[in-house]
Amino acid sequence: MAIRVLVVDDALYMRTMIRDILTNCGRYEVVGEASNGREAVERYLELKPDLVTMDIVMPELDGIEATREILSRNPSAAIVMCSALGQEALVIESITAGAKDFIVKPFTPDKVIKVVDNVLKGS
Amino acid sequence: MDMSRYLDLFVSEARQHLQEAEQEIGKLATPGTAPAAEPLNNLFRHFHSLKGMAASMGFAAISTLSHAVEDLFDEIREDVTRASARGLAELVLEACDTLSGMVQSAADGATSFPAQDDLIAKVKAQIAAFKGAGGSPEGSAAAARTAPASAPPPAATAGTAKPPERPASVFRCRLQVDPEAELPGARAALVLRRLESVGTVLTSTPALADLAAGRFDGTLTVLLSSPEPRGRIAAAVEELLDVSSYGITEEILPTEMSERKGAGVKEAEPSLPSTIRIPTASLDHFLDTLGELITWRGSLGAAVRSKDLAAAATSHERLSRAVDRLREEVMAIRLLPFEHIVPQLNLGVRALTRQTGKKVALQISGTDVALDRAVLEEIVDPLNHLLRNAVDHGIEGPAERMALGKEPTGRLTLAVTRSGDRVGIRLEDDGRGMDGGRILATAIREGFVTPEEGEALSPQEILMLTTIPGFSTAEKTTEISGRGVGMDVVRTRIEKLDGRMWFETRVGVGLIVTLDLPLTVAVIDAFIVESGGSTFAVPSSVAMRTQLVSARSLRETRNGLFLEEASTLVPALRCDDALNLSAGRRPLPFRFPVLMFLDGATRTALAVDAIRERRELVVKPLGSPLDHLREFSGAALLDDGRIVLILDLPNLAHAAAGA
């Protein structure tokens, strides 16, 4: 059965790219998208996905805050941060907030799959 | 294996956890604030870490108590409204206090501690109450009577469902993050998180803050305390991406330690950290300033060699400015906010209110005023004394207060303020106050003052009689309303720091004790004087003025030595006589220097043979036994390596008068 994923990023281009990578792999199914942190939390609660890919810098509510909120409702949520280059400090903050791993843009399909596979292997 | 290294680490981290826990509890206990997940998670984390660290050090009693409180917060986290349960904050604070005492014992060398069965039973009863009755704080009576060792009653599970904890070991984990990895610092952060899930990270190099600041060369070293076997920890590391190599070795701790002290748990007397953390920016400033010092030293040297006075003067001026700047930077590092000693003060008051059954609300303000660490360390005991006196002797019991029309809870406020290079600490209570009349009567009766002297005393001076050594003992036996034992010690300590204290009071209304302290004790501006063949230093803050006077204006009378000034007589003393330097005593020259100072409110003159110069000195406190010499407030080194003693002029005058 495919692993259900929620993709969060304020850029449609990014969401499309991640959706394509995950869908082409065959083992993942993107069940929803969100374009800011507020939406991310709402969709998470609606859809209860197995995994979330979370952009960091977004309007309304940023990725780190959204991560915190989701984890406060479900401490075992699997969230992978998607960061742009040069945001190491923010990624570390996300990890401290509870994110399980991260990928750096621009990413290659192999990198993305390697990380999400590893995150879900642990649980 | 060097246990002491781990002990220091354990003690300082344990104290940090307990301090932070206390702050979080303060947030919880504030009425009107909605209970929130974050403080509860933090509190859980603090006791969880403490449990792990104590277990790996072999301190079973500390670990067990911490474990109980950890379980308590685990239970509370399930339903945040439980945080406002009545009596919860007091229970947790009691646990914190007990743990602080045990940590202090550990720091002093104890390796076993008395079991805290009663306290643990109380905590478990609270847990049972949350589990069973769905939040009622009083809990089932059956659970409360259960001692931890006996079988649990059917209604409460009180944590016995968890498997017993294995003793924890300390592992040294060294990991190499793949150099090709993106965001290696973030990878390292993930490693830390993973390790935290199988144990407790004692230290990590680099620390998380360094990783966040981008300081990471690829190697992460972690000291991890964990009950898990090495294999399990290795498996956890294997799961991580981008770790190119790792090594995990178990640090073998000795299983036997000779017991050096008894296992009594004392009241915690924590001291200030002996290492400090400073922002790396400060070090950079030092380096910059050092660079300037080197540059201008070079210019000065060149100017001197080429005998160019103008250039030398410029270089010297630049050098002076750089030295001033460096001094400010170093002094700034020595400053610690008053907040550092607040937990100890709170603890002392809490313990005493429990013992005496009085109700006291302590409010401390100005906690971010920063003082020199040396000053801060010195005033902890005097402040504790003063606070305890207020609770013990000053503030009345609730019944008595209500009968007097006061609120049953006594008010005790401590306010810290800074004004220029002095710090003021004002301690005010709304208790009994001090009765000057009765104090004077006691002093006369015990022979500390004659009735005639008593007549001449100002109200302020009468209150200060309570600080005469021996007064408090006399006073206690006659049960006069006033202060208890220790006021002479408080005054001595304060004055040793070049500070002053005084009282203001209204009988039945309350007492205000004010302390005036220097911001730093480290450096003073002083006159270097000679007298009786020896050299001394006089702080310029004490000497209001220096002047040359003629030998004829010195008058020897029945009442002592006086200096004729305009048309008045000013009390005077010769430095060499006051210090009994008869060997080097010479007749005063035709014109000799005096330093004018204030002894209490009286202008007094100190006659010396010569005033050599005025300069800055780095003060070193006199250690034992020299610190008993009240005539000296410290010592300093001169450029040529000579030691000069720093004179305490008011005390010198009293000594001379007494002789």
C-alpha cells in the first residue's frame, strides 16, 4: 500500500516537482498539498498522512512553527524539511523542534527518495 | 578514570536543570496563565536528564527521586489542565529543594544519600490521583499510605508498571559526517537528536549552538549516558544518513568509591560557577584591543629611543585609552546578573517558612542588575542572613499579624538597583521592626555603651548597635524584639567589600535594611602613602581631600589628637601610631600631608609622612587569617612587585580611638 504524503511549499513549481518525484517512485502517494504553515496544520489534521515534506520559509505560518504545532498534536509525526541553500541554522532549529530529516533545494530525485525512505524505515 | 571531571560536570549540569525547572514551575504557578505544553515538556525533560545523569554517576537516590518527578510530569503532560492542581507547585519545589541538597552533598563528596521515601510517596500519590480520579489533587488515601517498596494498591499503578531501570554507562561517541553531505551541521544535529532518543547527551563538541552558528569541521564528539548496551547505540547511529564513520567506546567508571563524608543531606549552599561562558565576540574584542596595545607600545618605544617627547606623549595617550577599553571589557565579563543568586535566596526563605510555619511572600526585583562575581559571591551569605532574620524574627506569625490588622502573609521585598559604580540592595519587610529604645537599653545594660554615650547616639547609630559583636547573644537571652544572631558578621562582610549598611524602621510597621555596595571590587583608584617606614594605599573614594598642613596645627589634647582647621578642631590620627609602627616613627616634618576622610559623619584627618602618588590598583582580598585585621581592606601589588596593604580608614580611626 502506498505511503501517504502531504506536500507543503508556497511555490506551486516546488510542490509539482516533489509530487512528480514521489509519484514516479511508485511507493508514495501525494494525498494533499498546502501552500503555507496554517494550511499545512489543517490539512495534516484532516488527512493524517504518513509523512509531510515541509518548506521552511512560508507566509502566514512558517515551516518551523507548523512543525511544532503538528508535533504537539501528534508527537510521532514524520516531517522532512525542505530548505534552500544557506539555511543551515533554520534547519537545525527545525530539527530541535522535532523534524526527522531534511533535503536541500535544488534536489535530485535520488536524494529525496533516499531521505524519505530512511525516515520511514525508522518508525 | 578521573571521576572528579564527571562530578563537576554532573553538579553544574544538575544545578542548571534544577534552576531552570524552578523557573518553569514559577511560570506554572502564576495565577491567570493558561497551562501550556511547553513548560511541562521542559520540566519533563529536566527531570529526565537529571535521572539519567544521576544514574550514570551511581547516585541511586537522586535518580529515583528525579524519576518519580519525571513520571509525574509525564502524567501531567497527558492533560495540561492538571498543571493547575492545588499543591502541585509546592510539591515539585520541595522535590527541587531536596534534589539541590543532594547534589550539594554529592559535590562535597558523598556517594550515598538518605532515601526520600516520604517525598517519593507524596509524588506517587499525586501521580495516582491524576491517573485514578481523573485529576483530583488530594488523591486516594490508599495510594498516599503506600511506601514505594510495598505492593501497589489496586487503584493506583504509581509507576511500577515500568521495567526497572538498568544502570547507565557513559559512552564516548565520535562521529564523522560525510564531507560531501549537504548541511553537515544539520546532519550533526540529527545525530544529537538520535542519541538523545537512546540516552542523555552529557556534552557534545561542538554544541548545538555552535552547529547552528555554522561552526562544524565534520567531527562530532558526544559523551552519552545510557542504560542501553553499546550495540543498541551503534544500531541507532547506523540508521543515520551521511555518517561516514563512527566510534563508540564505553568509559569505565570505578565501581567503588571510598565514602569520604556521611550521607546527611544538607541544605544546599550552592556557589557560583567556577568557569564562565563568555560570548566569543568578547574574545575578539580582546584580540583587537591587544593589537592596539602592541601597536602603541611599539610606537612609544620608538619615540623614547629617538627622544621624541611629542610622539611619546601621543603614543602614551593612545596606549592609555586602549588599556581603559580593555579594562572595561574585562570588567564586563566579571559581571554577573543578580539573578544568579536568586534561587538560593528563594530556597532559604522557602525552607524557613516551612520550618517556622509563617507565611511570607518574597519578591525580588532588579535581578538583571549585574555585579562583579566576587561581590555577588560575598553577599550571598549576608543576604541569606538578613532574609532569614526577617522571616524568623521580623515577620510575625499569621495569627499575630491578623490580630494586628495586617495581612496574614508577610511581605518581604528585595530590590536591587544600580547607580553609577555602586549597587544598592534594599530589603524591606512589614514585620515588627526594630525598637530603638529597647536596643539602647540592652546595650547599656550589657555594657556596650555608657548611658552618656547612649544619649549622644543618633537613632541610626542606636540601630547599628545590633551589629556589635556579642550584642545579638545578649539580646537573645533577654528576648527583646530585634534581630537575631549574625548581624555583626553581616556588617563585617559588607564593609569588607567596601560597602555600607544601614537600617530604617518603624516599630510594629517594619524594617528596611539598605546595603550600598561597589559594582566591582577588583580595581580601585588609590593614594600611595608612606608612614612609619612602610608603604600603604588609601582608596581615593574614601579620602575626600589631601592637603599639606603645618606641624603646629596639630594639637594633642586630653581627648586625643586634633587638627586645627580654620576655626574648628578636626579629629586627627597619625597613621604610624594607629598601626603601632613605633620602629619607623619619625617626628613629623614642618609641613606634612593629611588625607581627609569621613568617619561616619565626622570629618577626620589622617597624618602620613608622605604621599607618593595616585594610581590604580588591582585589589586582592586578604585571605585568612589576615582578613581579621580590620584596619586593612585588602592588598595590592605595586609595579615593582611590592605588596601594599590597603587601609580601611574608618576602622583605623576606631582602632586608634580604642587603644
